[in-house]
Amino acid sequence: MKEKIERKNLLRYILFRLLVITSIFIATLIIQYSTGAGFPVVFIYAIAGFYVLSLIYFLLYLWGRWLLTQAYFQLIMDLLLITLMVYISGGMTTATYFLYIFAIIAAGLVISDKATYLAAALSAVLFGFLVDATYFGLIPYFNPEHAVKQPFGSVLFNLILAWAVFFAVAFFMNYLSRSLRKTRLALQQAEKELILRERLAEAGRVSATLAHEIRNPLCSISSAVQVLKSELQLNPEQEKLMEIIIKESNRVSQLLEQFLDFAAPSKKMFTEVDLGMLLNETLEMLRQAGDLDGEKVRVEGNYLVRKITYYGNPNHFKQIFWNLIKNALKAMPEGGKLSLNFYNSHRDGLKFIVADTGVGMTEKDKENLFVPFYSGFGEGRGLGLATVKRLIEDYEGKIQINSEVGKGTEIIITLPQQSGAK
């Protein structure tokens, strides 16, 4: 996976290092004032170097190019400046090497897991080189007072201990950062689910309003037209107009029923249902309505040869089958193959798989597939699959979508086993 860094995280890194170095600078002034001990001028220069580099980093951040490269450059430069400060303050004889830990933490929080271990490894190499070089006389101690000969075993033990601390911090930082990422993803998913539920609630309120405002006048219109049609002597053109009124009234009534089904809570009047028979009835209704053209769409599957029974509300499953198949047919305007299969096992539960060879879905379509009023088809109302999702969740089931543009879509409905299911 390619490394990347968020712009806001790089700014946090710059501010974090400023906070740390400012704290060290204030502590230095306090110690110097309270003890009267002087600090080497080069130590002050090192702190000033941190501030100068922070200004440069901030200007590069405003420029906004090569952010990942800048982050790694900051990390390496910080480790070098920390090594200089450790050398000035006495190396192994002081505790200033804890500053390496801040660089390791920053790498874990800002860059990546790999950068965390890189920071730990570079800290170990730089600190190890500094300790060995001063102990064996390759470079002199910055302050002769620090040149106290220690047993080699003690030096080696302290060095290994420091290395262990560096890598332990890197390990725990990676563990924490992974946990934070998982938590962040879970929160984002919960936020999406909350938004979806709010839209579902809003759709319910709209549905209830439509029901009261449309249902009664619509029934009156349809009934009046049917009475007139039966009592009047109409010519063919007038009879055709009457048929149009009745047909369009029924279409609006179906839309209203869909809103009501979407808004109303599920009625848990369960009975043993033959799902294969219900699915076949749904296909016949689609054929009679002209939605399913047998010459263009080839329907196949095991729904006729396998008897699958489940305890539930037959009307719920009719809605599920109707909406899923209608969606599949819309995805195959030029025709294709529609596969409908049931699989039942005590371990996995009941699976119903609808697969088409249609246009497929984009990532945006998949993300918004169950969002009310969002439709991937121009003439759609965006309630069919939202209704399916609500019904499946009422049965404590799950929906999985596999789709690729130009290669079709597969929708897998999984329902848990019930005591009466066969």
C-alpha cells in the first residue's frame, strides 16, 4: 500500500515539535536561573536551529508540495539535531536521549507504521554510534567532565536498554495507531448509518403525509371512473381514455403503497412460506406487466427445482423479490441473463442470490444503493432497495453487493436460520 500523509497531520507534526522544543527551552532557562549553571552556547544554537527549521517546514507546508517527502525530511533532521543535543549534554551520562522517543511517536502519529520503525532504527543507530564513538575515543566528549570511564558491560547494558525502549515505543505506537484507524473507520461507518437512518425517518414522515393527502381522493377518482365506465355507452376513444385514468390511478396507488410499506413498521405475522413459489409468482406478475421480456432476458436458477421454506411474512418477501428483480431488469435494457438461486445450510443460513449481466454499478452507486430517493436509474424513485434493506434488517439479515461497471451485479441476501426453517 502506497504511503500518503494528510496535510493536517503534517501541520500537527510541526506544532508538536515546536511544543517539545519550547518545553525544553523553558526547562533550560529555569535550570540555568535556579542553579546558576551555564549551558553551552552551541546548545542554545541547536534549539535555535529547531526554531529556524520549524519556520522553513511551515513555509513548505503552505506551499503544499511533496508533503510525504517533507515529513521524512523533518524526521531525519530532528533525529540528527537530537543526536547533537544528546552529544552536547553528555551522551550516555544524561537522560536527554529520551528525546528520540518524541521523534518515534511523531513518526507513528503523522506518517506511517513503516516510518515509526524507521525512526526507531535510526535512533538506535545514531545513539549507538554516538555512545561507541565517545567510549572508544573516536570522537571526544563535548565536555571533558563527562569523560568518566564506565565499565563496558554497564555501557552495553544501557545501550541495549535504550534500543529496547526505542523499538518498544515503536511497537506500541503502531498498535495504538492501528486501533485509532479502526476506531475512526468505525465512527465514519456509524456516522453514515446515522445519516441513513435520519433519511429513512424523513422518508417515513413524507410517506405518512402522502398517504393522508392522496389516498382518499385517489380512491374516489378511481371508483367514480369505474362506475362511469360500466354505466355509460362509450366509444372506443372514450373507453381508452377511461382505461388510461384507471391505469394511471393504479400506478399512483402503487407508488403510495410503496411509500407506506417503507414507512410502516413490519408486521411480524409469520407463517411458513414457500419462497420458490413466491418468486415464481413475482416473475409471472412482472411478465404480465410487461417488465420481463422473455425473449430479451433469460431467467435461470434453482428456484423451481428446490423447495425452500422460511418463516416470515409473504408480503415482505414479495416486496423483496419484486424490487430486486425490477432493479436487475433495469440494469439490462438490452437484455441478458438473470440468475435466481437459493442456498440453505444450518451453518450459513438462507442465501438468496440475484445476479444479472447488466451495466453494473459505480462506487458511488454502491455507496448510495440503499439511500432513500437516490436512484441509479433516471426514472427511479430510489425507494425500492431502501425498502429491501429495511425488511432484511427486520429479519436480522444482511445484504452484500458485488458489482463492476460493464460486468453486471450480484446481490446476496443472507437470512439467519429460524426454528421453523427447513
